[in-house]
Amino acid sequence: MKLVILDRDGTINHDSDQFIKSPAEWKPIKGSLEAIARLAQDGWHVAVATNQSGIARGLFDMATLNAIHDAMHQAVHRAGGRIDAVFFCPHADASHCECRKPRPGMLLEIARRMNAELAEVPMVGDALRDLQAAAAAGARPVLVLTGKGRQTRDAGGLPAGTAVFADLAAFAAHLAP
């Protein structure tokens, strides 16, 4: 199976320090929807792995998160693509759960449910925690320079073998020429 795992905020859509708390606040990064469509049309299965501590913080509820993800699915579908699955961690950082990135639990669950080996699976994100989760799970870390990506690159300390792309569209063009 050709599988790619994408972070959400800062990779697919614009991030916010105040969290994305409603479908109206979810705004795709230019080219990201078309990039997902390109991957899907080239036979890639697309999964999203996203930390959503806004639930634990009481900033939004599950119904709102589902509405945000529904808006994302619809936008990707209108662009000609699909997202096969969305996995999320609803816990706060202080919970020390296994599913919150940078821990590998969410990626390992994706691999289990999708019956995939992570060794050749790219995990694309804009934050160090995305790359660390990829490395810990045995996936291939990929940094995009959208969202917090430039700051992440400039801070250094990236896992060995991290590939870097300007954005999700540049990554998709590399993966699905």
C-alpha cells in the first residue's frame, strides 16, 4: 500500500496560536488541497495525524472537531482528492499519553488499522514533534516550510534523514510526478 501521513495544522491548513476552533477558521494553505488530490489520483492513501488538545482545554468539543474535519474532507473532495482517515489526539500535553505527537502511538495506530509497514511511509509536518513522531514510529520524516516549518528548520535538531520541501504541493510533486 502506498500510504502518506500528513499533519493537519500548518501542513494542510493555516495554523493559529489560538487553535482552529470552528469550520470557519479552517483555511487551506494554497496548493494543499490540490496536492492531496494529486497524491490520491496517483494511488496514495492519505491519512491525517493531528494533535487536538483544544478538546482537553475545553476550546471546542467533538462535534465541532468533526465539523472541522468534514469541511476539510469536502474541500479536498472538491479539489478531486480524498483523505482516507483522520486520526487525532484529544489530550493535553500534560497527560503524557502515547497518542500525542511527538510520541509514536498515533502513527503506530494508523499503521495497524491500515495494515501498513511504516518503514517507507512519509510523515509530513511543519513541527519538530511531527518529525520526532515519524522517527520514533520508524516512518520517514518530511518537513514542510509552511506553518511553523521555517522556525523548525532554523532551530535545527531535525531527525536524521528528514527531507525538506517548501510546502505540501512541492512534496506531492516529488512523490507523485
